[in-house]
Amino acid sequence: MYRIAPSILSANFARLGEEVTQVLDSGADIIHFDVMDNHYVPNLTIGPLVCEAIRPLTKAIIDVHLMVEPVDRIIPDFAKAGANIISFHPEASRHIDRTIGLIKEQGCKAGLVFNPATPLSYLDHVLDKLDLILIMSVNPGFGGQSFIPEALNKLRSTRERIDASGCDILLEIDGGVKVNNIAEIARAGADTFVAGSAIYSAGKDSDPHHYDSIIAAMRAELAKVA
Ligand code: DX5
Ligand code: ZN
């Protein structure tokens, strides 16, 4: 029921393939792939070529989080590179419904991402077309920031909307997720947890796959959620 999605933003890029394989072998479910363009957000990361390079390593879901503007031009490139889910920020698209349609035409699942100050009203006319809603609990652009508590209220409101719709939509949280807050975040309604620095800074040489302990610790916290 709960999915852990390590953000490879915090991985060691000099050996990215190994970092992807190890985190999945340690029990993670999804690879979260942060794409930043130094325009929509003040940072620059990885693109479709890197997605294509990691695709053969796993059958796990690759969850592409686009922090780019404009978004439409690059969507087919990520679909061809093997993305399973493609999410975008409504502020970065002129035509939100069209962008959702484009993602689906390309054979991917579609997600809409909400910055801390972005209102949920963007869901009003498109909720039933979405496969994933991503609530940002930090301002996008960097790993290692602190969780913004207001995101918990936003998760609760989003959970109500999803449940009322009867649609099958993942509710993902991204930013500042740690072992000590993941249970509270789950209680607020999230079912999919992005964690970058919390996972990739906690690798242990004594773990068989380097990240087993940290992922087990997160799962143990989630198991406490009624
Ligand atoms: C921020 C990214 C996040 C980030 C999360 O813009 O979307 O996915 O990597 O990193 P942590 O878990 O370190 O906050
Ligand atoms: Zn992200």
C-alpha cells in the first residue's frame, strides 16, 4: 500500500547505475527522477539521456518529476527514454489539460505537482484524468530542505478529494521526508514517499545493498500507521 520513491537527485552521479540498482535491491519501489532546467527552478540536473541510461537496469517505475518550463516539448523525449509516470507543475504549462493529454498519448501516466503555495483548485477540472498528485513539501529546486508542515493540511485536503472522486490516483509527497516524519505524513493521506537526502545520505557498507537499513526504518515507521 505504501511506496518508497528515492530521489536520485541525492545519489552519487559518478556511479548512478549502481545507486539505482542498490536502492531498489534495498527495497525501494519507485525511482524518482528530478528534472530541473535552471529556468522554472534555479538548478540544473538530468534529462532524457540519463533516463534512457538507467531504464535497462530495472523494471521498477521511473517517476519523472519535470521542473521545467515549457514542459510539452520535452515530454515525448522522456516517454521514449522509458519514463512510466511524468509529472509537471501547472504554472509551467500554458494548457494544463493539453499537457496531461500529451503525457497519456505518449503512453505514460500523468501527474500534477503542487508547490507549497499553489492552490489545489488546479485539480477542479482535471482530477479524473490524473494518475498521480504530487504535493511539494519544500519549494522545488534542491534536495536537503526542511519539510514545510502546511503540506500536511494540503495532503489531508487532497486525500479527501481523491477519495470523494473514487479515482485511482497516487498521492505523493516530495521534500524533507525522513524516518521521523514519514508516519505523520502517511496519516495525513500520502501513499507514495519521495526521499532523497534521507536515503542517499544513510547508506551503510554493512548493509547488503547499502540502503537496506534506512528503507527498513522507513517501512517500520509506516507499519505503525493504522
Ligand atoms: C526538490 C525535488 C525533490 C528532492 C527531495 O525540488 O523535487 O525530489 O530531491 O529531496 P529531499 O528528500 O532531500 O528533500
Ligand atoms: Zn521531486
